[in-house]
Amino acid sequence: MWRRRLGAILLRSPPSSSSPAASSCQRSRHHLLPTEEPLALNRLARLFTSQAGSDGDGGHSQKPFIAFVLGGPGSGKGTQCTKIASDFGFAHLSAGDLLRHEIASGSEKGELILDIIKQGRIVPSEITVELIRKAMEMSNANKVLIDGFPRCEENRVAFERIVGTEPDIVIFFDCPEDEMVKRLLGRNQTIKKRLKVFESLNIPVVDYYSSRGKVHKINATGTADEIFEAVRRIFSSLRF
């Protein structure tokens, strides 16, 4: 039963420094001693394992068409997701936005997620996937874009196990590193570090789905409108 596994994973999540949008992709090798069980993770485990699947699991007999949208920082995937959602009627979900929304809501789950982040811990993949699963159900959409997720192989495995399906299509915005650096220069970010993380964690996900014949690679150089023309050709050819 995945709910029991989720509780066990939450209670052993190790320390790390991470942004709210991060999941357990970069786990430390240091493990908690039995007496160091974090209170926030303990309470969050009980919340998610008791409520997961209880908010409408039985209401949707047909799964939506799921598109993962991947690309490095500065590749323009967020802009393109907005255009895809508008032109093709997709619900647009972002894992980072969902975590931030849960925190901003002031809910008990959100407060506990914030506590985990303040402790320098990583929000486990299972928590992020459960937020995505719930958002998919609440959207009642038959076509869903998941923006910037999965971020790593652990995310991918957790999504497929909990949601019970693979994506129907994976869009990968392939952007040269020098172009991404140029686009990010005005954002006051640690650019090289972010690109290194992307290369080491995200590319294996792209490679996996490429081996499954699901990846459509798009040249992410040029203007947003020029890039979207390539996107439009792909989505126009699909049967939803």
C-alpha cells in the first residue's frame, strides 16, 4: 500500500538545503538517528497518509491526457506552457506553484511543508506528487500540462507509482547552455549551479522517456512565437 510507504519515506527524509519547488532529488547521505525524528515530517506523514486518495479518487474513471514539459532554467518552458494551455485547452500545473500555494493557504499541510523547508529539509517526492494528483482531480480537466516536473528519476518513479500512469507525451525544450545563461543573467540567480543540477538530474528523465518513445524535442532558440510554432505543430497532430 503506497500510503504506508509514503509515511515511512516522510519520516526518514534527510537534511538538505532546498527551495520550495525542489523535491527529494538531492538527498544527503546522512540519516536521522531514531531519536531525531522531525516533528513536522511526522505530522505531515499522518496528514497525507490519512487523506491521500480520500478527496475524490473514485470520481474520475478516465485518466486525463498528461503532458510533462521539461527544459533547463531559462529554456522558456513556462512561457510555452501558458501558450499551450491557452491554445489547446490544457490545465497548466506547476509543482513549485502548488507547493507555494499550499504554504500560502495557511493550511495545516502548508504550515508543515514550510516547517520542513525552514529546517533545511527537502519536501519528499511523494508529497509533491500527491499535490499534483489532487490538483489534477480538482481541475476536472481531460488534458493536463505538468510544468517542470519530474525534476529527477526519483520524482518520475514516485509519480508513476502514486498516480498509476506514465505521461502520454513529454515535451523537452532543448536550449544551448550559453542561451540559457544569457536569458538568466538578469534574474540574479546562481546560473552555473542551476544548469549543473539540471544536467545531472533532469537529463536522465528525458533519456528514460526518449527510450519509451514519448519525447518530442524542440529547439528552444529564437523568439517565443517562433518556438511556439514548433510546439503548435506537435500538439495539432495529437489525438486527445
